[in-house]
Amino acid sequence: MAHKRSGGGLSTAQQVAKFLGVSVLAGVVLAGIALPAAGALGLSAKGTVKGFDDLPGELKQPPLSQASKILDANGGLIATVYSRDRTVVPITQMSPNILSALVDIEDDRFYQHGAIDLKGILRALSHNASDGGTQGASTLTQQYVKNVFVEEAGDDQSKVAEATQQTVGRKIKEMKYAIQVEKELGKKKILENYLNITFFGEQAYGIEAASERYFSTHAKDLTLPQAAMLAGLVQSPTAYDPISAPNAATERRNTVLARMAQLKDITPAQAAAAEKAPLGLKVSTPKNGCITAVNGAGFFCDYVRETFLQNAAFGKTKEDRAKVWNTGGLTIKTTLDPKAQKSLLNGISQHVYQSNTIAAAMTMVQPGTGKVIAMGQSKPYGLGKNETQINYSVNEDMDGGVGFQNGSTFKPITAAAALEAGYKPSQTYPAPNKIQYPDVTNCDGQVIHSDKTTQNELPSEVGPFAMPDALKQSINTYFVALEADVGLCPIVKMADKLGVGRADGKPLVQGASLTLGTNEVSPLTVASAYAAFANRGVYCTPIVINSVTNAQGKHLTVPKSLCSQAMSQQTADTLNTMLKGVVDDGTGTAANLPGRETAGKTGTTDNRYAAWFAGYTPQLASAVWMGDPAHKRQMEGITIGPRYYDKVQGADGPAPIWKDAMSGALDGTPSTNFVTVPLNVPNPKQSQQPPNGGNAGDTQGNGKHHGNGGNGPGGFTVMGATTGAITGGDTGTAGGTTGGTDAGTTGGTTNQGSTNGTTTDGGGGAGGVLLPSGGGTIGGRT
């Protein structure tokens, strides 16, 4: 029975096994390089030699994973990201001290032997057999080959274990490839590659990263004591870690110095002086990933990463893209404007504090290009208190949340769909303060009925209203009536053209409350849609990457913004004219930018879980969300930032943030104006019919009394309330209004296409609803 020797070490049986194992390797190597030594090993060696010869002759050397740099649009560094912290440098950028120290301690005959050091193997045999030690016999070339296998394994722990297992088979494979590498690369290149690939502990791969980690210096500037310490780490980065085990690191460093003196690469005096020196650490904290991003751009950085990993431009499969990203060495120039980013964060921080339960998020998009130039939120990127790694600005599949109801910022989409369908800004509804939701038809042709009601914000908000004032005052009852006439499907299709979808990736929920913004969306989605308004109806998909260069200096193809005409220029210009009015003298006055034409829309959800302002100038669009990310805290009777709010609204919460952020982002840029159009909207309240039927306005359609039709566009039409039926002219355009409160009770109906138009009796509370074709429907609930 074998026993360990007193004091530890290997037993006699273990020594013999180890001797035989190394002997087999020696014989195999001799055979592999045509030296006459295998015969003495008998049949066992022959079998191993066959396996050696059957190995592939080519060692696939994967590109070394190294750090990637994410830059802003001006070339400034946003963050450094890496799978492995490594910066590859040529041997000319490495201190001679590290070159000598590493060779002396790891393979002092590196320049004398070939790929395999037979003398070293015999020395290891003798040393290990005599004292039970475990001295290795691997050359630097063999170690380099092993590191290539480890690098290729990446983060797959099973493959890493396979690449480092202590077996004869792995050693044979390592030796075969080492011979090939020596022939192909030569000593100088092998040493350079080794120092770039090897692990030095503390997340540092390669000599440049190690120099920066432990001494905050470059590899070319390493002093003798510094180089000796780093060379000593290679054998065991954990055991000799100078941060956690300084005494062991010092002892190991001094061993390296003594070896360098013994081999006469330094003098005994130099060694003695270096041994007396302190370790002299100047440790730099590992800085990896978007958590280190400057200027509060952590969420933008994260969105860049997700864009890269999910876009086929960077690889056919997700695995391909991940490999390119993890290999690193990329220089990614983004669309981030540092001035706009700083202004955005300042705008948020002045109104919402990091410590608040309520949060805010904002994204800025450039009309016409789709470039996202700023993105941020009140809760910083991180894992600490009042921090988060959820990007509130983007959709769930891009590391965002499930989104937030956007309230009345959806109403312009309904308005755009209506204008595209032929409705005019003069379209008028009675818009009482409160109504039951009308029946609506979804894209599948299903009629959706609801017994629920909706109402306007203030009791005083009672119609009739035309479209511009309904937008200015954000009249809910107007827009559900408009939605019922336009139909859900045209509105959903308009939303789709504008890139507006739910943040969770599901289809928009179609219901009578669609127009009131009850679907959960993200600020980036809303900002991009509003950028299409600013761009005269052309929607451009958002982009964040301007260019990508790999480690070899090759430019990679990057995804481009895809632009399409979501609506006619006429529709966009009309919408811009109306939304400009919202900021000029509507609910959005707090967002008005002095000296600049500004358009936008406020939004506040039921129970005040969220409030929004989305707006734009011709040059820049952005959206601000404010609310509780957990959807639990209502914003009533609450202090947010420096201000107490009785009830938060889009007009007084997000709008001032928007104004402050946009002012700084646009500072120094020339002001440009929208293309506006005349709206031709009479005051609906001054143009209501008197009780006996009176005169409704005439614009060319001669729409008076009983509404004789004409070829003109017709007078504006007052729906419901005191109106009766509406007649259609001979070209399908509107005439006037007729009927009164003393008319019948069945509701007005409309005849289309007759020469003079005919009218049925109007109902006391109902009236015809004008359609673009000139026909009408029964509607207009009070």
C-alpha cells in the first residue's frame, strides 16, 4: 500500500506514475519531430504517437477578446465595455523589463529550445522524482497554445475545464500545436502574443490591462520591480494577488528578481534594490460596461448594446453578434450629442430628484434622420439605492420596461388619421363634459360596446368644439366621438406607420379608449412619432449608431434609419399648425420655447399614474414621461423635486422639464419655422343653430336653413346637441345644418348626393355626424 512521505508530497507510486507520464510525453514528442526515442517506450508509446500524428496540423487562433469603446457623436468616450478587459499592444510597446522577467521565470531557455524543451522535461522528471515536487515542463509556446484554447472556450466553463485539464492527451495536443506555432510565428511574435493573451488576475487580460489595473501605467513604462511582480503573477494570479495577498506577491516578485540576477539579465545590485522597493500599487478600479458611462449615458449605452446584439447587420444569428461583441476591439461611434445629453439630465434633475418615488424619463430624436441624440432618466443606471438598470425610455425587448399609458399625447395620432380620411379641422362635435363611450369597430370588423363613460378634465369644458380647440384643451369627449367616426382601424394603422406600438411588444389594444392613450408605450416611441410630425409626415426609425470599426480597422456595415411617408405633407402641416396652437395658448404653454416655433401635446392618464409632454421644433423632437415606475403611486397631493403638486398634469409636471431640456439642447442653433396652413375654423360656439333652426355658416356651400347643397366645401358642421340632420351637396360636400329642439326624437339622418339635399326631422339630443364623403351617421350622444 502506498503512503505519502513524511511531511507531505507524492507517494512512491505517484512519483512513478508521474515519471512514466512525462516519459511517454517525451517519447511522443521525439517521435513527432522525427527523433529516435519512441522505440524504447514500447506499444503504449506507439499508440500515443499515432494519436499525435492524427491531430489536425492547424491551430485556429481566435482573435483576442478586448475592450470596445463607445463614443458620442463628437468622438468623446461614453464607456468602455468588454467581455475580457484587454488592450492588445505590440511588443514594441512593452517594457524590456517585462520581456526579460517573464522569460526568466517561466521559460529561461525560451530562445535556445524549440517548441518543446526536452531538457526541461528531463529536468522536471529529475526534480519531481527526487523530492515529490510538481515542477512543470511546459515552454512558453505550450503555455501560449493552452491560453488559445482557453480564449476559444470563452465563458463556457465546461470548455475552459477541458482546455486546462491535466491529462496526457491534452499535453500531447498542446505539444503538437506548439510545434506548428513555432514554425509559423517565431519567438518574438510568440512572446508578444503570450503577453497579450495571458491572465494576470483582477479581471485583467494581457500585460497592458494588468499594468493599468495594478499600477495605473502603460506596459511600455513598467519599472523593474513592477515588471517582476506582474511576471510572477502568471503562475497563480490568485495566490500571488498583490491586492489580497501583498506578502505572497512580494515574496514571489523577489523570487523573479533573484532569477533575473542569476541569469545575468540584471545585476545583483539591481536585484537587491528592487527587492527592497515596496510593491507601489496604484490600483485602478475595473471599469467595464454601461454602468461606467459618463454624462449619465448609461441607459443610452445599454440601448446601443442591445441594438448591436439584435440587429442582423452585425451577424446573421444572435450567437454570431454576441461573438463579435464579446471579442471586442470595436470602436462604436454613436448619435449621442453630449450637449443635448447634459441639458436633458439637467432638465430632469431640476424637477425630479433621484430620491423621489416618482421618476421621469426623456428621449430626444432628430427629425428626418431618426438619430437618438439624448436619453436619460431621474433614476441613474446602477444597482444601488434609487438606481435601476431598467431603461424607462425604451421597449421591453431592448432592456426597457413594459411602458406607460401616454394619455392625450395619443390624440394627435387620431387627428392625423382623421385628416388623412378627409376630415377637416372644422370638424365639430358637441363634446359635453361627460359621455358614454360610443360603439366602435376594430380592425377585425367586430363592434366593441362599452357601458363606461369618459369625461373632460374640468366641468367647464363643454362643447361644441372643433379640432384645433379640442387639441388645445385636450377634450376627451371630442376625441372619442371623432374616433368613433374615423374608426379604430385607420387610427391603428396610422399608429403603426408612426412606429407606435406597445412597449411589451403586443398589438395595440383596440377599444373606445384607444384615442385617450390607454396603451402602454415608451418615451422613445412617442418621441419618434412626433419627430415624423416635425418632418412633415415622414417617419424615420430610430437609430443610435453612426459607425463601427473593428480591431483591424475595418468599417462594419451599420443599420440605417428607414424613412417612409406616414401621412401627406398637407396632413402633417395641418397637424403642426394645430399642435403649435397647443403650445401657444393651450395646455402646453409651459413648454413654449422663447424665440422658437414649438408644437406639442400634454398627456395625463386616469388616476394620474403618468403624465407626459411630447413636443418638437422643426429640428428636434422629444418626449417626457413622469410617474411611478411601479404604477402604484398616484400623483396627487405629492411633492416631486422642489415642488408640491395638488394634482400632477402633463402641463405642469413634464412640460417644464421638456422646456428646460430642449432649451439647452437647441442653444446656439438657428431657429426655423413650421410650414403652417390656414385652418378655416369658425368659432363653433358662435355658430350654433338657434332653437328654431336658424342660419348656420355659409362658406360657398350655401348651407342655410334646410341646407341646399353646392359645390363648395360647405359650412362647418355642428354635431348633436341642437342640430338635426345634415344634407349632402351634389358633390358630396357639406351643406349647412337644420333642425331644432322642437324636432322629432329619432335622431337626424343624412341623404347623400341629391341636388339640393333633403332633411329628416332632427332629434332633440342627437344629430347627424358628417362623414368625408358628405354622408352622415346617427350619433352625437349628449
